Amino acid sequence: MMEAVRDKNDRSSLVDVIDRLLDKGLVINADITVSVAGVELLGIKVRAALASFATAAKYGLEFPSGTNYQTEAWKIAQAGVETCPQCGKEVSKEELLTECCPWCGWISAKAELRLKEREIAEMQRISAPIPPMLQR
């Protein structure tokens, strides 16, 4: 699949560049040696990767030993995420399906049904007539 070529006048913000880097990933492999008169004095091998958790997992990159996987940030990263159909932002799957998108306010059919059920239950509790638009 071919990507669209960008116009030179099209300016990307820093956020766009960082988003693309994290989405695609960046790997730097470097071997540096310092030699004097043919004698190697110093040798450095560098492998650095910059990617989002999802991109790193897709390519099988492992995290350093001793990484604490019990932190709150790891729990959030491991939670299932889904893309909002309206704004395209990644949101927790549970939040998107049961509540709404915190970015744009999009409400899933499941969340809308739960909201209507709560409104009906509240109206029944206070003995108010149920409007036709809330009836199934």
C-alpha cells in the first residue's frame, strides 16, 4: 500500500511528529570504535528504540530486566483500548462501551441503552409518566 506524499509547504507540528514516531517506531543501531594506529581503544555498540508500547509489542521488543510491571501506568497500558469511531482517539474499551468518549462525547448504543434504562427507573421511582421517546 502506498502512502500519500506530503507537500513541502505542509507543516507538521511537534505533536504530529512524535505521534508518527511512536506509531511507527524508530530504531538506532550504531557501532562506534575509536582506534589509534590500528589498535582499537574503545568499542561501543548502541541499540536504541523509540516506540509506543503497542508498536514495541508488535515487533517483539522486550523491556529491560527489573522493569516493575505492577505500577499504575502499566495497568493502564495493558487495559484494552479501542478507537473512538467519531474522533479517532484511543480510549479504554470499557469506558468507550459503557460510558462515552471523554474526548468528543460519543456515546455507544450500549451506553445509550443503559442511560435510557436509568432514566426510566428513576421516573418509575418518582412515579412520573415515562415519555414516549424513552419507551422501547
